[in-house]
Amino acid sequence: MTESKPLYVLRMLHIIHHHLGVDELHDLGLEYYQIAKLISDLLQKGFIIDTEGGLKLTEIGLQKLEELNSQFYPTNIKSWVLPSEENKIEKINRFDIYLPRKKKD
């Protein structure tokens, strides 16, 4: 994983900026060692710093977060609301019937 996917970088920067958990990245299919590698990559690139209070975004990291937000989500949605990629569906005709998949418990 030499170059991280931009979506993963966006989600990780969002998580760090808002002090959230990494479960969202785990749900996207990343293993914990991949999440640790992503954090390490972001530290090396200077997007985040490790302080006594935890990880924080640098100015470069904030700029990257804004850049990726506008790249992936061009609408003016508040930065703390990220659309769920796994729940998006293809556009259908308005007269088609949509039956959502049954969730597995």
C-alpha cells in the first residue's frame, strides 16, 4: 500500500479532525494493520502530527481534507456529514420499483 486510496485518506483525515473511531474504515474493508499504515503514511506526508492530546491535522492536512471533500462530494454538505458509499444505488427510472436488499442480521 505505497499510495493510499484518496477515499481512505479522506475518511482518515475526517476521522482525525473530528476525533472519531476507525470502525468506518474497518467496515470499508481495511484491516487494522492497513489503518496503522495509513496513519503512518499521513504522518510522513505531514498531513497529521502526533501530540500529547492525540493526532491532529496540520494546515497541509486541513487543505488536503478540503481538497478531497470537494473532489468526492462537490455539493456544499457540511464536512461532518459524509455520504455512505455502500448505500448509493444507480439512478433508476421513476416508474421502476426498487426493492432494497435484505439486511443480514
